[in-house]
Amino acid sequence: MNGGVFLIGGGWDAPEVYGPFLRAVGEGRRIGCVLVDEGDGEKQFARYAEALRSAGAGAGVPVPLLVPLGGRFEPDDLLKNAPSADGVGGLLVCGGLTPAYQDAFAADAERLTGLLAERGIPYAGFSAGAVLAARRAVVGGWLTDGVPVCPPDTAEDLEEVEVRPGLGLVPFAVDVHAAQWGTLGRLVAAVARGSVPYGVAIDENTVLEVADGRGRVGGRGRVHVVRPADDGDVRTGDARSGGGAGAVVRSYAPGESVPLGQPPLP
């Protein structure tokens, strides 16, 4: 999509991770901030608005787009509360319970992605919003066939690792809080068993900027690319779990370019 995709792995210590997104949005444009409201939506919106202002005070005007828990996001909300018919200049999908975000977007995912592409609206996803950008989204869980693959307190209220339809803005799966929460193992398990074609796990305070089949790492942490193992590769994960063939992980530091096109990395 022309506007760009910016995937943030969570964290609140590096407002600079919003910089590439804000530059894509442009000066003075409105930024729609989508939050699934679990009762403190206004308070959470204020937190994101402050982070955006800290990253670049003149770059954009945050606008809350609150979705009640169990409710549905209406893509045409992008056209409301805006000074012109062009609507907002950027969309930030925020963090929270990932399955709830997937539920909120599922019915109108195609309409939303079409609107973003048609209007060249940049998309930024923070934590749950980054996960949701995938075509096939790893929304949570901590077990694969009953075997732990990540800490149970990262499970998003699910038991078995679960993959659901996402927005399809990127062809790879995404997991977040990788180093801090230990979620890399969940993505490895999903790739190794063939539930997703390949994926990236993003550390907190880290952004992956995606354009033209490549990515660029920004912020303070790393991006970990997980691809299926070839016969000659040293495998990560157990092929016996779910019948997969294993996976290979390569990590990229801030400033490095990440090859992301399909087929998965050579």
C-alpha cells in the first residue's frame, strides 16, 4: 500500500519509534487512533496522544476512534471528524487484548484495507495493532498441542496458539514484545507447523517500517525474522510438535534493512 506500514512491538520508552509513521502522515494531518475500549479508552488514548506528541509535536493531530469491547470498527469512521473529505491522514491501531482487536476488525477488514490503499493512508500498529496487520494473525495462546511455547501470561486469554484472519497489509505473521515477554517461541511454533508462511517478532521500543518487500528496523531493540527451515538449515523448534519441519531465526538491529518479500528468505 502506498501510505506505508509501520509495526511497533510495544513499549513506552522510545517515542522515536513513531517518527517514520509521522513523517509519512505529514504535518498537521489528523491521526485516527483506534482503541478497543475496555472501560478506560479515553485514558489510554491520552497516553498514545502524548507519545505521538513527544515524537513530533507538529506532525499530526491525534483523534480517538474508540470501539466498545465486543463492538465493531467501522472503516468509514476514518472519514469522520476531519476537516476535509480526505479524512484522517494516518491510522494508528493501538494495543490491548489482541483477540478483541481481531474481532473488532474482522467483518470489515477488506473494506478497511481497500480504503487505506485507495487514499494512501499510512498504517501504524502498536502491539495488538501490529499483530493485526498480518494476513494470518497469531492472536495469542501459549501451547502447541498442549506443549508450552511461551509464558502463559502472554497468552491473550487463549490456551492453544491461535491464528485468525488479519488485515492482510503484510504477507508475514507478526508477534510483539519479543525479547521482553518471550513471545518469539510462539511465532517459531506457528511457522514450524505451517500455520503461517513466515513471520517477524518485534521487540518493545522497536519499529519495523515496511515498503516494497523490504523492512527497516528503527528504535532500540531488534526484529527477529522467522522462516521455515530448509533441509540444510540448523533448525529451531521441534518438528514433532504439530508435524512441522522446524524454523530458522535471524535477528536485525536498528538501522539494518530486512528482506521480507516472498518466497520467504533464501
